[in-house]
Amino acid sequence: MAMNAPTTQGPGLAGYAEEFYRRFEVRAPLITMALILIVAVRIHELVPLLAKIRPALLLSVLGVGYLFTRTPVDIWRAAFREPLVKLVIAFYVWAMIGVPFALYPGLAVDSVTTPVVTQLAVLIAPLLCAPTEDNLRWLQRVYVHGMAAHMLVAFAGGVMGGGRLYTFGGGLDSNDYSAMAAITFLLGAGLLQTEKKGLWRVLAFVSSAILALGVVKNGSRGGTLALVFGALVFLIASRGSRRFLYAVLFVVGGVLIWNVSPYKFRKRMIDLVSGTEDYNYTEYSGRKQVWARANIYIQRHPAMGVGIANFPIMEGQYLEEQGKVGKWSAAHNAYYQSTVELGLPGGSMFIGMLLIALYKGWRLRRAFRDTASGERLNRPEYVAAIAAFAMAAVFLSHAYFYLLYGLLGLIAFAWRVAGMDRGAAAPMGSAPQLQGSPSALPAAAPQYVAALQSGRRPAATAGGWRSRARWPGQRGRFAP
């Protein structure tokens, strides 16, 4: 399965395009797909014994090490010029700087070693793949079908209790599963409109159905709200008759899933909508009271925070100050989590990641073109997926969640692929016109190829490339 080459080749590809695509390591997509399965989708959690060999760390070190030795330096440089990569690196560098100021420095050290290696691996690896639509489609398939397979096995071996699904005693709980299923469901909805072959389209439908059911089976209100919010964004970002079609599918699917969902789940959702106050409002360990205390912690440690992964330690310290004994709670909110643990600078960087990803996802919804007709395609799944995460982050401690960094890598790669695709619609000024399939055109423009490798934006041409920065710090970067 050679995924690095364009799907069709014309005679003109012997020059610019063949040389461009040949420079990417042919095994990079396979390594990236393996990283997605292990690091982002966490499929090895189904076999807890695998934890002893630390498969995520092992694959990250070996896989990225292999790519480091096989990928040209300029491609690596282009990957590190990606704004999302820069911001994630700055985020974790700041976390490392804050280790000496942490309440429990040992815990902070543990949290900025292994996790950072694996998260950077799944973020950067896609950017070392040749920017083709085939590669993008394969990476997206792995997210959707890999997570669906994970959920299917979890259903088979898990145990329902209190309206929630508990599986295998691994590192994921029902809230994690629900958020992951909601995010990848939206990527699956995008696959439904891009898959050309009948079998792949059927598989996309089946996987999406499993993921939607997985959100409900896990009984997480945060995951359910993420799914609903992401679906609304998906509909808003869609256009034409597709918007009506997806609205009907989402409503019908939602009614069916609601009717097969557990009674306790339905009651929790009804209580949430009606404003009924449960333990989250009334108990010391409930979310409302945890968030109120988080504001106190931010005021006490506004600059450096209490240290990465140290929110529960701060909770214990506050209990001791009050002369109480109780649970050392997690933040149950990624925005409070990042700000309490890394201070206002860390919280701002976390929000910045999401804003950049949302911006790119929104632009990507109409950045792709059909290679035959030149018509703009509709790809709303990227902005919907990151919007779903942003909603889930209101209820879950996911500031360092593996799937987030995998999703950022996928969006950054889609942005690059869309840039190549946009080059196809209007070749740069002096680029030679190629004979053969229009799909040969993206890599044929020498200015664009040079810009992609150097990280600079081509000069403005009839193709509509803007010469001004599109976000702070992005001056001189190309963008679709």
C-alpha cells in the first residue's frame, strides 16, 4: 500500500511533483497510523498486561527515531514551523520550567517526561507524511475505525454499573471513553461523504453508529454534550442539501439511541436540562464547588501555577488548611486544570491551541476542491471534532489528553493537504501547466513546493493567496 504517491500521475509529474513526493519517507504514514492506534486511540488499554512494556512510549521513541533518520531536514523544519506544534512545545516547556515551583515536584517531573514524548510524537508524525488526500483519508480512517473497534471490544468485555460502562480495569474511565467516541464520531461523519467505494462507506456508517452508541453506553453527560455540540457545529459548517440530510440523520439517530439508552442515563440528562441540582452542586467534591476552589488557587498562584498534575495536591493542601478530611479531586475542567497547574500563561497557551485548531478547522470546511470539477468540497468534520473536544473539556480534566494532540496533528496535516489542493485550483503565476489529470497540479507549482518546504507563503497571485498574517505570529506562513 503505497500511500505517499498521488493517486494519479500525469506526464508533467516527472519534474517537480515526483521529486517533491519522493523526499518523504514511504513508511511515515504506516508509522503514524500505528501511533494513532496506540497513543491517541489507546487500543492497547484493552490488554492491561501490555502496560508493562509501555507500548506508547516504545512506539513513539522507535517510530519517531526511525523517521528522524529517514526524513530530510527541511521537512522536519517545516513540521516544527507549524503554529500548533510551536504552541504545544511552548506549553510543555513552560510546564517543565514550572517543575521547581510545583507543590510536589516529583509528580510534575513524571508528568513532563513520558507523556510529552508520546504526545509530541502523535502530533508531529502526520506532518512528516507526504501531503496527499490518500494519506489524510487513511489517517482519518484509523481514528474512526480504530476507536470503533476499541469500543466494540469494550462493549463485549465491559460491565455496566450505575448506567456506565466499566472496562478491563485499564487507564480509561467512562468519561474518557465517551469523549473519545464523540470526537471520533464526528470524524466518521466526515468520512461518510468522502469515501468513494461502497465498502468503505458502509464501514464508515457502521463505525459511526458504534461510536454514537458508545457515548450513550458510557453514560457520561460531558461526552453527550460534546457529541450534541459537535453535531450542531457540523451542521452549521455544512452547506446546501447536505445540511438538511445530516440534520435528518442526526435527529433520527438521536431518537433511536435515546430510546435504547439506559434509564439512569436518560434521567441524568433530563436532570441536567431541567436544572435539577445533584451532587455536582451540593457536595464538596462536586464540580461546582471544585471549580469555585479553582478560582481561589488561580488567585494564589497566578504566574507559575501549582505544577503540572498537581491540582489534586492543591486540593489536599486546601483541605488541610480548612481542617477537613476529604477527597483530593481532579479539576473536572481542562481550562481550570491548565490554568491552576501552569498559571495564567499555561492556561492561555492551552486555549490558544484550541482557538488555532478551531480557526483552521473552520477554514478547512471549504478548503478542499474536487480534482475533476474544481468545485469546493464540504469538510466540516475537523471544526466539529475540535469543537466537541472544547465542550468535553468543560467537564473533564483533559488538558494533557492524548487524543487532543492526535487531533491537533490531524488538523495540521489536513491544513497542509488543503494547501496543496488549493494550489491545484489556481497554479502559481509562472508554474508550468501540466498535461493529464488535474490531480497532478498541486505539487507542480514550484513556488508552492518551495514554500511548503521552507515554511514561507508564496507571493500573492491570481490564486488568491493572502500576503498578510492570518493569526498572531503567523506572518510569512502559507495558509489555504
